[in-house]
Amino acid sequence: MLKKIECPSCKQKNFIQNYKCMNCGIIIRDKIVNINLGDALKYLIISPKFILQRIFLAEHKNYSLILFLLLNIKLLIYHCHFLNVYDLDLSSIQSYFLLTVLILVFNLTFLIITQNVISILAREKLSLKNLSSIFIYSLSFFSLSVIILFPLEWMQFGYFLFSRNPSMFEINSLKSIIIYFIESILIIYSLLLLCIGLSVFLSKIIYALMVCSTFLITQIIIFIINKKLIGVIYGI
């Protein structure tokens, strides 16, 4: 299930994340220490597999925490949009904090479960840090759109981003279509990068597609659970 590289000295097959051969101890790959965010974003466009492999193998996953927090904020915005929190009178700091915590906990749980399942099936320890870095950097354009795209959306629609009374389309249908189109492109391209990133260490593309699909289904499940929990807590 996990990709192997052959030691040039003893011919022992090692997992791709190994720096030294587990049999003879010889160095079997280049040592990568840090990741430059600017270079990473550039190569995610022109050579995604190359940079995602370097990210996977890097000792220090620079900016991972910031990107992970931005990803969860982006997902929070999606939850608020599809839950129509403005209509439900949930637009309070407590509601946003609750949703953020739930999204964060569920996503961390997903990564931990995925790491353990792959490790068990492959009979090889997959580093949680390496697995997480693939998800975080693959979705980085989606996450960073919080900084660029969301302010523009807010300037156009304000609180009505999170309302159906009236909806965005009733206010300005053309701008709403453009926003949905851009968001869709971001999601599709990010999922494509995620499949490419997962294929860096998984031996078959079908495994990458399965993990990517599971992640997407998990996000839908998280939304459904959050909707139910919000309904129970606030009596909606």
C-alpha cells in the first residue's frame, strides 16, 4: 500500500519516508530540512508532485499550523454559509467558536484515524506529521482564499453571505454565480492536488482516490453532525 525505495547497497526495500536504510543504515535519499511557502505555492501550479514529495519528506513542515488554522476558518465560513447562521440568529461569538472547535476536532480525528488505518494496512508506520502536511499543503490555495477571496465576498454581500432572506442570488445573481464558480474551481483543484499528494507515498492511485473521497465524505458528515448539534444546543 505504501511506496518503497530500494537501498542501493543491500537491496532492502524501505518506505519512502525513511532517510536511512533500516537494514544497513546507508543514506538512501536526499535530506530536506525546510519548506519555503512561496516556492511551494509556485510549484503547486507548475510541478505539484515534485513539491508535494519534498513537503512530505521535509523535516520541518513550515507554515503547516497557520495553513491548518486557515483551512478550518475556511471550512467554518462554508458551514456558516450553508447553515444560514444569520437567519438562525446564531451570529454570536459563542456559535462561531463552537463550530470552529467542532470542525477542528473532527478534522484532527480524521487525520489520526487515517494515519492509523494506513499504518495498520501497510504494516509500516506512517508519520502523522507527514500525512498532515500533504493534506494541509494540497489544500493551501483553498485555505489562503480566506485572506483574498472572503474579504471580497464580504464587501459584496456582508451578512447576507450567511442568509437566505434574501439570498446572495436575490441580491446579485451574476456576482453570486462568479463566486460559486471560483469556489468550485478552488475545491476541484485542491482535491486534485490532494490526490497527487497522496500518490507520493501510496503505491496505487486507487488508494489515493479512496483517501481523498473519504476526506470529502467526512466533510459532508461533519457538516451534518454540526447542523444536528447546533439544532440540539440552540433548540432549532
